[in-house]
Amino acid sequence: MSTIAPKPSYSHPARLIIVLAIAPAIGLGICRFAYALVLPDMLESLGWSYSIAGFMNTINAAGYLAGALAANAVIGRLGLFNSVRISAAVCVLSLIVSAMTGQVVIFSIARLVSGVAAAFAFIAGGALASNVAQAQPQRQAFYLSLFYVGPAAGILVSGIVAPFLLGWFGPGSWWMVWAALAAVSSMAAMLLPLAHVAEPPILTGIDANGVSIRSLAIFLIGYVLFGAGYIAYMTFMVAYVRSAGGSELAQGAFWTCIGLGAFAQPWVWGSLMARARSGRVTALLIAITAVGALIPLMGKSPLVLCASALLFGNALFAVVSSTTAFVRLNFRPEAWPKAIAVMTVSFGVGQTFGPIAIGAITDAMGNLSYALNVSAAVLVAGAAACLAYAAFRRDLKREKPTAGLCPTQTGWRI
């Protein structure tokens, strides 16, 4: 007879998930994405090229990829909740280092370390959030989407802090932005111990949880392309707004629109996540990000740029949410950390090569419009790959537990 642990119950699931979302808010919303807001001032003050600027996001993405690859082993040793707390603390330290130096090597090491920690925070936090959402069958898709409000909140905070400080103190004040964001992040991280969540069992065997990369290959290729395409937009769009004559206030307003769009995604797309099993939802959302990336090519008016930011931001984290929903709908709970890690690795591969490649193209062509063109084309290819997976996939079937085995010895097979 199999032994299956009862599902935990939570009186305030939304509150718990929002607290857990603080970690990716720091690791992704601030450590990764705030860089785009500080980049124009760093480019001018430090004399960086677009290739160096792109490399700083590439090294961050490489750290994210390394963290995703190591996450299963590290989380298995530390536990999910400890991994979330430690990762948030490491991200805060990386922000402090970022404020202390603009030296390329040291700054890139800080970006690398924050990328590793962000991956741990995202995977461990996502697994815990999935566990909380699973205990609320009627609204689990919506509750899971709340986890992705965290990065959106980080974008909103940085969109307020960075333009204010850059506008007030003028050129060369980039380090003040990093220092302020470090202070805000450290205060937010102090709330993490308030989340008391039961940890699901974690599988560490290579094949124990039935996460077949071969069968998911086309879907994962689509996610790689999404990672490469979206990061180019997030890296260079503020510089694009500035090149169009946008002031610090205009740059902050644009960035805030991305955050507002992302913040609204649980309410716009939450119900759709219940139908994310096949991959079609992910394909649709990636296609919407492609449209958002193309809109600035229609003009540089504030209205056009705002529309692009809102649409892109709203679909951006919904894509990531849809892949987590895909995992939740296709794999057993104890397989979620590893399956989320597989998705995160794919995402990380795209993020690693996207910024530096598109930065090099921009340097060669001398126009940021090319970054948007390439970004949109890559996103369209990603949407097509996910749609192809949905069209040709085989159904995922759950194996019944064999008598005498615990549920961690069986899994979803493709």
C-alpha cells in the first residue's frame, strides 16, 4: 500500500506566496532588471561599449544558468526555504558590491553571483509556492501566478528609485542607485522568515521523477529562444528611450509601465494558466511579447512606448508563470523542483547568449532599432517552437503507484 502525505492547508495562501515572492523580487526584479535603468549612466560615466553592457547581463544570465544546473543538489542539501532566505541575502550583498565599484571585473563578478542566487531563489521559491497553490484546488492557478508578482514589484521599485536619484544627483550617480536598491532589498528580505510553508519531498535521482528532456526538447528550445529574445528588450529599451530624447522621468515612466503590466498578469492571465498543459498558452504569451517588442518600431512617442511596455511586461512574467503551470499540470509534486530547474536551465541558456550577441549586433550596426528587430524575430521563433510542441506532443500519463512503494518512486512519464 502506498503512503501519500496529506496536502497541507494554509489559512492565508496569498499572503504566504507574496512573501515568498520577495526573493525573486530582489534576485530578478532588482538585481537583474534594474541594471537597464542604471545602464545609460554607466555607459556614459564609465565609457562602456554596448558589447560590455550586454556582457554584464550575459554574465548574470550565465550565473543564473549555473545556479539552475546546481539547484537540485544545493536545495536538496539546504532545503527549499533555507535556499530562498540565503539566496535573498546573497543578492543583497551583490547589490552592495555593485554600488562600490564600476570596475568591469568586480562588477561582473557581482552580476555573476546575483545570477546564481536568483536561480536558487526562483526554483526553491517556485516549488514552495506551487506547494501552497496545490492546497487550494479552486484557485491554484491564480495563487501560483501571484509568485510572479515579485519580479514585477522589483521592477516597480527600481522604476521609482533609479530615475529619482539619477535626475536629482545627475551624471555619475549610478552607484547611488545600487546603494539605495541594496537598502530597500535588505529591508524586504527581513520579511522572508514570516513565510512558514511545509516543504514537499525532493527527488534527487537522475531519472526518478520522469522528467524526460528528450520528449520536452521542442518546448525547451522555444523557452531558450524566449530567454534570448526577452532579455535583449529588457537590457536595451531604456537606452532606446534615452536615445529618443527621453529624460530620466520618461525612462522611469517607461520602466514603471513594464512593472505595472507585469503586476497585472495574475488577474489578466491567471485563469488561462489552468489550460497551460499542452504548451499552447506559452506559445500565445511569447507571441504577445514579440508584438510588444515590435511596437516601438512604429514610433517613439510616449504613447507608443507606454503601449509597448505595458503589453510586453504583462506577457513577460505570464510566460514564466505558464511554464511553472505546465510543470504543475504534468508532473508529480515531488518532481516540481527538478522540472522547474530544467525549465530554468533552458531559460538561462537563452539569457546567457542573447544580450552579448545582440549588443555586438548593435555595436556593428550603430542603431538600437536592430536590437528590437532581432529580439522580436527570436521571440517569434520561440512561439513557433512551443506551438509545434503542442501540435505534436504525446499525452502525459500518470503512472499509478506500485503497491508497497512511496509516491516518490513513481512519476509522470512521457
